[in-house]
Amino acid sequence: MTQHASDAPADAAGAYLAGLHARLTADACAVTTPEWHGRPVVAGQRADRKARWFGTKSELFVMAAAVPHVDVATLEAFTVWAMGRAKSLRGGIPGARNVTLVLPALVSAHVEPAAAQWAAYDARTIDTSVVGRPLTVETAPGAVRTTMYRGRVVWGGLFTRHVLQKAGLYFP
């Protein structure tokens, strides 16, 4: 079988998502494959509780999909969908010593600079208990470039180190 040049970017994004699935599984995440606008999504979920968080439970949701092209509108729509899905799936009483962290990622060979800037600008929140840090993953030939907001946030700031550590593990 001959591979066409136009298939290479899609294959790179698919390979990246397969690697993400393996990394999530290796880190003891429950992994599912829902759909977003007819596209398969690699979705991982885990919950952690640490003494330094004063007994608060952190639920981390990772949702990633491959798309042909990432622009601001597509990334924003996926982020809203992922955060809404995480909010509906989270356990426990919202806000009662629980925080939901979401890493919504779009993977493509073509990421517009404006979309990467939108991801890097700031975290997004729903209510005060769902904090999203959108990512763009550009699978350009020979290099993978990941962009996300890496600063502190007002809501969920206690979990910044944890979510950045997990993002570094899942999205190298």
C-alpha cells in the first residue's frame, strides 16, 4: 500500500493520540473514546487526593482529538465541550472540597498561531470548580510543539503544580 503525502499529517496526529492513550493508561487513568462532532476523542480521567491539598479531591480529565486544522473557534468550541463533559462526569459534590481540572487538546499538523496564543493566554473556568487549560499540539514534520497556559490561576491554584506535572507527562 502506498501512503499519500496528504495522509502523513493525519497519521502523525493519530500516532500522537495513540501515544497519549498509552501514557494515560500507564498513569492509571480510566480511558474512554467518546466522540466530538463525529471525531473520536481520547478521554482519560483520574482522581487524586493529597494531604497538602487539605483533603481536597482533584479530578483530572484529559480530552484530545485530531483535527485537520486548529483555529481559535475550533479550539474554543472543543474546550467548552470538554469542560461541560467533565462537569457532567465528575464525582462528589461540586465545590465541596472537590476541584475538576480539564486538559482539552486539539492535535493537528496545522495550528494557527492565534489558536496557540489563545491556549497560552489563560486558564478557563466554569463556576468555580472546573478549571480548563486548553492545549494545541502541532505535529509538524520532525517536531511536536505543545502550547498551553502554564501560569497560576485564582480558582484551583492549589493544584497548579499537579496539573502541569500531569500535562508534561501526557503531552511531551
